[in-house]
Amino acid sequence: MIALGVLILILLSVIVAPFYAHDIAHTNPFTSNLNGTTVISGRTVPVLQPNTQGLGLGVTPIGPTWDFRHYFLGADNQGRDVFARLLYGGRNSLFIGTVSAIICCGVAAVLGMLAGYFGGVIDWVLSRIFDIVWAFPVYLLAISLSVVLLTSGLNLGPVHVGPGSLWLPIVIIAAVYVPYVARPVRGLTMSLREREFIQAAIGSGASDWRILTKEVLPNTLPSVIVFFPLMVAFNMLTESALSFLSIGVQPPAASWGTIINDGLGLLYTRPWVALAPGIMIVITAVSLNILGDGVRDAFDPKAKLRGAV
Amino acid sequence: MLGFIIRRLISAILVMFSISVLVFLIFFATPGVDPAARIAGRSASPAIIAQVRHAFGLDRPLPIRWALMMDHLFIKQDLSSYVNIGSRVVPQITQAAPVTLSLVAGAAVIWMVIGVTGGVIAAANRGKFIDPVIMFIGIAAVSVPAYWLGEVVNLITQGGLHHSIFAWVPPSGYVPITQSPGQWALHLIMPWLTLAALYAGIYARVLRAELVNALNEDYVRTARAKGLSERRILIRHALRCSLIPIVSLFGLDFGALIGGAALLTEVVFGLPGVGLLTYTSLQNLDLPVIMGAVMYGAFFVVLANAVVDIAYAFLDPRVRIA
């Protein structure tokens, strides 16, 4: 329950991101602000302050003010408000995680049910495809696809997705995790197919479509739903890793992963730029995992007694 | 048994073949992607692009280009980089592989020890206070992005505390074990711990679940009826059965890590392994190197899958028939 509360809190805070940036912090977190100033305890100071140590070259962004009205977590090396970017980044991270989990679970459920129900050639082809994608290290497959698609966008006939679009990481992440959900669904469908109620439906002349939607789907749906929170957590972590490698969400848009990447060069001078988004990722992923455990226990009360993972 | 091994190896070779085709298609035949334009640079004229296309053999039919690529990569082993003309791909990978192996092997020892200990302690104390604590630590370890954890470790050991309690931590980098085993371990200890955290969390959770299941089995009841101590039942009876899924999981994870899943840890700690090689070639879009590294990674994953299946069939004869 705490986990659900934390998730709702994070969701609400990222929803108010534009309101915060526009009306409280009065900042645009997507344009660089190299010559900006802000007021700290009555004095006007530049956002990017000249270095005083060493040779005195270059600038260091101001650190956290711990004041919600401006630069709560300081600025990044473009002089942008890190806290505002953190809220906007959370939008993208959660959006990509959730939407790719929906696509992934949906596609996997359909393919798994088709393979398990029809068997034969369809099963053989789909299972081999799952095998191949399964054998491919997830990050390497995602990285390969991202590298290729980010430079040129995706052109599939009439469908054109631009290189900077959020849909590229969404589709890529959804695709690489499909076998992880599809395989269990296929196994479940195969065992369902032998059960009396399906045999009875086949015997009474119901169409394949009707059996799949009315008999098989309601029985496979619970296990897909159990997978869902875990997939959101997985996908969010993968998105952050891709963005950290600068092949996920593209600038000037932000996600928690890109902000960690921004904070890399400032790690020893302004550690909060990299720390804050990581902490957000950890809190969100922990909540999703605990929620996943809870959902599983709700659908299968015996699992808790059995001590399933 | 022999028949099973042969069938399994043939299917591994088929999967390898499919992966090589898939990797090739991703990099050279994705709709709208033109490697020639990439090699020629951003503002190249169409004539230059055509010239580059011909010079790199990119105007030939796809199956021939695939065959040529595989020939250069595996048989002649003289595939060279598109960016640093003249630098060979295969020696770069064989140079980087020991670094990755050092990182993963050390981390594997740590995560097995921590994961198994944690899982056993949690299962032995199920329902008591310590059990949910260990399981929560497990969830937290699974939820931390590995690269971010690496950054935090760097910040702690190389930042303000570097001059006091973490003075013994060397700057990031790699020292070969042949040069100085002590320095090798010292340079790798933080990367090992960082990489091990995630897997220790997973293994502790899986093992606890397996142990709790095993403790409800009939053979455990028999052992209890014989009057064996609870500790002996847990370690000698339940743990032995519960370790089988752990061992197969270990094979898969180890293969995947050697194959490139350790990329982020290598990047964060500046270890010149296969992951860092992939990462640097990503940055300048050096297709042959990326492709070589990805193929190498997939090779290890497929190999690990095959070894795990064969080991499983050896332990559990029922699997051999399917």
C-alpha cells in the first residue's frame, strides 16, 4: 500500500512539472541559460559562476539552494534548473516505461496465445523468433537498434518516426522484452488447450477467434497483469540505461537517465545533478517491484505461502 | 545423452547463424539507413557517397555482403574498422576479453557467496524479522541502475573521502593480472562489488523461494522424522535441491555478462573490456566494431545456454527426451 502511495505521489509530482517550471520556478528547463541570474538571500548571483580555484578558467553551475522557488537542486552545465528537469524527466521515464510495458505485454500476450493455441508451424516460427531474441543480450539488442534508428529515424512504408521521437525508445524497449512475457503465456495456453472447458468449446463448434477471446484470454490475463508492474520497472531501468549512454531520449528533452548523464561531468563538484534522478529511479523501481509482489499475491494467494519470488 | 548433446549443439549453431543474419540486417538493411552515407560524413556529395558505397562493397547484393562480412570476421579475421582505417576488429576484441572476464568472474564469486548466504538466512528465519529485511534489501539491489550505483561508488571512493578512509582505492582503470595480481584485485574490487549487488539481490530472492518450497516437500518431513537437526535439514537436504535452478540461472547470467551485459559497469569504471569497446565504437558509429562485439557477445550467450541445458540434462535425465 505504501508502494502504491509512493507511486501516486511521484506521478502527481511529474504531472505538475509544467506548472512548477512556469509558475513557481519561472524557468524554461529546455533552453540553455548560460547568462542567467538568480537571487539568493537578497543578492543577485549568476547561475554559472566563474571558477575561483586553480587557473580560474571555466564556470561551475550553482549548487542546490534547497529553496523550491528557484534552483532547488542547483543548475546543470547549461544553467538549467535541475529540479524542473527532474520533474519533466520523470514524465518521460514513466511514460516510456509504462507505454512500452503496455505494448510489450500486449504483443507478447497475443503472440504467446497464438503460438500456444495453434501449435504446429505457427508455434515453431514464433518460438524460434523468441529463442533468437532471447539469446541476444537485452542491452546489446537495444543498443544496436537505437544506434541505427536514432541516426535516421524509422521508415516503414507510410510510417515515419523521426530520430528524436520518444516512440523509438518505446518500441525498441518493448520489442526486446517480448519473449520474457510471451514464453510463459505460450506455456500456459498450451496447458489450457488440453483442459475440458476448451475441448468442450471446440467440440461445440466455437470459432478459434471466439475460443481465444472468450476462453483463453480471461485465463491468461491474470499472469500478464502480474508481469505488468515488473515490466514497467524493467523498461524504465532499460530506458535510463539507454539514455545514460545517450542513445535513448534525445536532448533537449530529458529523462532521469539523461540527467544522470548530464551530471556525470559535475559528479565531484555538483553531485546532486546525478544523485537526484538516480534516487528517483530507485524509489520508483522499488515501489513497482513491491507492487508487483502485491499484485501476484492478490491473484494467487497461495504464492505467498509457497514463497514464490 | 550423446544424442541430446548433438541436437542441442546443432540448435545452438542455428541460433548463432540467425543472430549473425539479424545483426547484419539491423546494421546494414534497416529501411532508411545508409551506411555509405554515414562513412562518407554529414555533408558528402552524392558522387562521394556512391564512391564510398562501391569502395566498401556496399553496392553488392545483401547475401553476398553478409557472406563477405562473416568471412572477414570469422575466417580471415581481418575485418577492419571504418573509422580508424587499418585497425583490426578481432584483435581489439581478443585484447578486451580478459578484462571483461576478470570483472565478471570476480563479481560472480561475490554475488554467489552473498546471494546464497542471504537466501539461506532468509529461508531459515522465514516469518521472523530478518527475513523481510533481507528480501527488501534484495528488492532494492534489483532496483538500482548499475551505472548509477557505479557513479555513487566513484563519488564516495574518489571524492571527498578519497583522502581519508578510501585512500586505498586506486583511480579507475585496469592492471592485467599477469603484471601484478595485487593491483589487479585492488583496481577491480569496487567494480566487482557494484556488479555483484544486482545479482546477489536476484539470487537471494530466488533461492529463498526455492528453499521455502523445498522445506514443504516430503523428503524434508522424512528427514525431520528421523530427528535430524533443522540446520542439517536446511543445508544438507533442502539446499542441495534448491541450488539446481540457481546453477542454471548462474550459467545464463554469466554468459550474458561476458557477452556484454557488463557494458555499463565497464563504462562507469573505465575498464577497457568488450563493453567499453562497444561503447566507444557506438560513439563514432564504427559499424564493424559494434557488429564484431555484438556477435562475440551473442556467441557467449548461446554457448552458455547450450552448456546450461546439457548440464541440466546430465543432472535430470527427464529433460533429455524433450
